[in-house]
Amino acid sequence: MLVCGLLVVFAQFNNTTASALADELNVNQPAIVIADNSMTSTSNPENNDVQTTPSGLKYIDQKVGEGATPKTGQRVVVHYTGTLENGKKFDSSRDRNQPFDFKIGAGQVIKGWDEGLSTMQVGGQRRLIIPPELGYGSRGAGGVIPPNATLIFDVELLDVK
């Protein structure tokens, strides 16, 4: 919810159209199920590290952390940069030099964030590729994120409280 509020604040600085997202990130690669694991690995010649969850969330671990993994109800502190599929940045805690914190699993952020951050460890850096149904869906957000947009977030888990 707070992220949505932040997006509204930054909406006045961006003019994004829904048509700019039309044909990007159309990955039609086969998925291979990994035994005894709910995650799948997407075969992609450019990056073999893309993981896809059963919900459709995709992520790439850019750096695996060595600290604590958050549990539902704990607060997490993150730095993030959010972009649309066309590369247009719509929000960044790094640009403000102000980390963002929220409670995991409490519905304070979009579903893709709750899911994507819940398996990280402190110190980790991950790219989240969030389909519309785990983001802002058909409503979009604050004039900055168009309806049915796939969102890309580069996140770093700084702390678990």
C-alpha cells in the first residue's frame, strides 16, 4: 500500500502509456519442474538463472545473501528500483537514499513483493519480474504504472526486524 502511495507521489514526474508495454518480455520458453521443489527453472539462452514460481513470479538472484530469511509478520528493510518492461524507471528508494520497510505477508505491498522477498536472505540482491496479477493488475497505479503492466524490481534485502 505504501509503495502504491509512493508511486502516486512520483506520478507527476512520469508520462507512461500502456502501448509502450505491448510486446516486451514475451518469454515463451519451456519450464522444467525440479523434483521435490515448488520452483521451476525457465530455460533461457540469455540467462539460465531465471526461476519461476507456481504463481508466475519470475526472479533472478543476482547475489545470494548470507543473513536471515524473513518470516511472515516480520519487518524487512529493502532498497529497490522499479522499472516497466520498456526500461522506464518509475520509482527508486536508492534515488531518494531512503530504504523502504514493510511487514512481510501483511498485504502492505503488492503480492509479487511479498512472495519475492520472503525467500531472500539479508544481503541478497534479486531481480523480480512481476506479472500484472501479482502487481497492480488491470487498474495500474497512479498514472505511472499502466494497466496490466509487468513490473521489474531490482531489490536488495538490507535487514529483517
